[in-house]
Amino acid sequence: MDEDDGQGEDGAARAFEQLTREVSLLRAAVEGLTAARESIDIPDYQPTLERTEKILVALAQRIDPIAKSTLLSMTPGSMSNDIATAASGARREDARLIAEARAGLDQAARKISNRLSSARRGDEQNRWLFISGGGGLVLGLLFYAVLAGPIARSMPTSWRWPERMATRVLDERGAWDAGQRLMQAAAPESWSAIVAASPLSDANRKTVQACRERAAKAKEPVRCTIEVKPDSAG
């Protein structure tokens, strides 16, 4: 009978030590997870750990009296039935508490695993959304570059879409300024000649108009005398 009682106490003690190690591992895992994944909204498992500690305290309170009980010093004849009954009840209660503690640990581990899986899926979805958004933007710019010109040219001429697009692209105040910039970039020498002839034409506008009327009436070229002013820069 003493040997059976000793084995029962050793088994309960080993179960208690194993459960204590599992709780320590879970606590270390939760602390490590909290430090590594601060951005993840992990639920507070402190109540579960406190409940587990209470269970361990209850186990210790049940096992310790058995080891220190004065009943062990009694004769086998007077205590055999009591020991058998008490040991059987204690083992059943210990088994129930251990099973309950294991169930709590398993539930906490599953919740942590689900949280990590959800976080990984969320990161992957965000990455794909970013890639899709960037690809869509690039494709949109390519389609605009390829199709904007043909679409603008296909519109009615009175809408002046090509001219407006050129003005916006060149960031000029109006189509006139945009046209000047295009002519200057396309043919600098011709543009310089136009700029040089502009004051001459403005100064002799009436004379040139009269010569045009004479040529139209005579239906042949006519000589036209114009006035050239000296360059103000000279």
C-alpha cells in the first residue's frame, strides 16, 4: 500500500512539474510574441495565465498535505481504507484540474496561432494591393500617352483639344504663348527672323496695306517704299 501511495504521489508531482514547465513556456512565448509583434493587436492573456496559476496553487495545496500528512505514520490496518479513498479522489481531482489547465493552454495557443495567421494574410493582401495599384497607375499612364493624341484629334476641330493639351503640357498661359515656344524650339533661326520682322511690319502697316490694294487693282507686282527705323539698341 505504501508503494502504491508513493507512486501516486510521484505521478502527481511529475504531472505538476510538467504543467509548470508548459505554463513557463507559454508565458515566454507570449512575452516574446509581444516584443516581436508590437503592431499586432494580440488579446490580453493575463486572465488565462492567472487562472492557470490559481489551478497550480490548488494542485500544490492538494499535493502538499498528502506528503506531510500524519496519516502516513499510522498502521496499515487503521488507514488503508481512508488512504485508498482519499488517494483515489485526489487523483481524480488532480486529473480534472490538469485536463482543464491543458485545455486552457491549448485554447491560448490556438488563439495566438490564429492571430499570427491573420496578420500574415493581412500583410500579404496589403502587398498585393500596393503592387496592383502601382501596376494600374503605370498602365493608366501608358494608355493615356498612347490614346490621348488620337482621341483629341478625333474630336471636332472647334473644340481645339490638341491645342489645349499642348498648352497644358507646355504649362503656358495660352495657345499663343505655347505656339511661340514650339516655333522657337522647332526652328530657332526662322523664329529669330519673325521676331526681327515684327517691328518692321508694325511700323509700316498702313503703307503695306496700301501697296497690297494697289497690287490687287493692277493685278501685278508693284513697288512699295517702307520706312525702316534704326535699331534702338544701337
